[in-house]
Amino acid sequence: MTNNRKYISFAFWILAAVAIAAAIFAFSSQPAELSNETSKEMLHKLLELFLGEATDDLIRQYNHPLRKVAHFTLYAMLGFSLTGVFQHQRRVHKLPLAVIASAAFAALDELHQRFVEGRGPQVSDVLLDTAGAATGAILMALMLLLLYRSAENN
């Protein structure tokens, strides 16, 4: 990869990681009631799209799991993008560093929620977020491995 392409790739992954972190922070800055209503609205749309109906019972049943899936997914995206950032660093253990950075962000974000109306920090969310980040980091590492092997064969 040429230096110019490396710079563009590095900048892309930095911007992606910052955008994802900003989205996470924005979601966790919502007061509990607004956050809950936002997830219920999203769930309502998803249920109508996939099941053709969105009853109150279904929304009550699936709201909490949807919120946990959202946690996992956003942090998988963060772990993925941070692994993309760290791929450009020499002599760095990219995958563990991406997971550690994501876990630190998750812990700080949970602490931040202590100061948001109706919300509070949960260790279980940090663990879930870290699992999501590890999944995203592993996926990116595998993708990079496949790309490098493909480039070597060409």
C-alpha cells in the first residue's frame, strides 16, 4: 500500500471510530425516559417491518433485548474501526489494544451515565460492550488477514 493510501485509510478509520464513539455518547446522554421511548419507536418499526404488527406485548417483550443488541452492535463497530486504526501502527498488538480502548470507553461511558437523568452505570453493560468490541476487533483482524493473504498471492 502506498503512503498516500495508508494515510487515507488511517484517516478513514479514525473518522469512523470518532463517529461511532460520538453516536454512543449521544445515545447514553439521553435521559432514561427518552432513551426508552427511542428504542420502543425503533422496535415498533422493526416489528412492523418483519412481523407486520407491533403490539404493546411484543414491544414490552423485546425492548430490553433490543437495547442490549444495540449495545453489542455499536461496540462491535467501535472495536472493528479501532482495529482499522491500529492496523497502521507498527509493533502494536492491534486486536488487544482495540478491545482495551473500547472497554475503557465503555467504562467511561457508563460512568458518564451516572450523571444522566434516570440512568446509572452498569458493570454488565461494560462487559457486554467489551464482548461486542472483541467481536468487531476479531472480525476486522480476520478480514485484514484475508486481504493481506490475497495481496500476497497476487
